[in-house]
Amino acid sequence: MADSVSPLPLLFLDVDGPLIPFGAAPHEYPAYEGGPALRETSANPLLARIDPAHGPRLAALPCALVWATTWMSDANDCVAPRLGLPRLPVVNWPEPSAVDERDERNGLHWKTRALADWAAGRPFVWVDDEITDRDRAWVAAHHQGQALLHRVDARRGLRDADFATLQVWLERASALGCPPATLPG
């Protein structure tokens, strides 16, 4: 449990891949029904792939959840209700013209710098399906707090093993405000 002086670590959460799996044959994905209100507001058929059981599991993690997705505020309107989550803060991405072209050439994900800036030295987890070792190395060199960059298999989405990894790392990061050991993602 975190002390009152030290804020909880952040958990930056992507939607496509971790919550909406893709890339396998469509028949391989279960469809989760939403109530009538959810069906009326769901023009995107892929939203049915969101497992509503992920909401309570995410909410139970010792962290502050933040949307880190190109869905932007639509994640609060379309995804959060399916998960039973409240409205969450949303990372506002830089304009494409503001992204350093050298990052692309060097294999750094366009979200990496923005997330480290948003965290401002606070411990964080980034859950995404596009994280690479280049992103991990950049964060290790440029972010003063601890960070776990956890890559999720986009074809499967979040699984029990992912939640276990997140739980262990976040518990370490939150315990008595002590800095956690960096764990591989």
C-alpha cells in the first residue's frame, strides 16, 4: 500500500491490442455482450471484443489508470463503460509535425517521449502492443523514475500472465513509497 506522501504509480493503457485484440482470424475472438445502452452507442463492432472482466482487474491494481491511446477521449465514451471504469485522464499526443523524425528512424515509438514527459519522473507502467527494446532503453536512459514497459500480444490482448506481471511490479512500486526494482516487460 502506498503512503500518503508518495502518489501511486501511473499505468498508461493502450486500447487496440491490449483491450481489443486483433490480428488473428475473427472467429477466434469471443464477443462480449453489453447492455442496451452499450449496444446503442457502439458503432465499432470490435468493441464487442473487450472483456468486461478486465475492468475490475484494472481498477484493483495499485496505480492511477491513464488512457494512452489514439482513441483519446473516445476511450472514456466507448471503452470505459464496457469495462465499468470511471472517466480516466487521457494523454494528449503531440501533433505529428512535433514528433522528432529521428525517433522514427531510430525505432523509437512516437508515444515514448510523450509518456515519459507526462509521468514527469513518477513511476509508471506502459501497457501497449507496440513497445520495443528501443523504447525500454530510451526510457531507462531518460526517465528518472522507475518504469515497466509491458508489451501485450495484440492477437491475444491482456491475459492472466500480464495482470500478474503488472500486479507484482505495481505492488513493489507502491510498497511504502520505496522505488521498485525494474522488471523486464
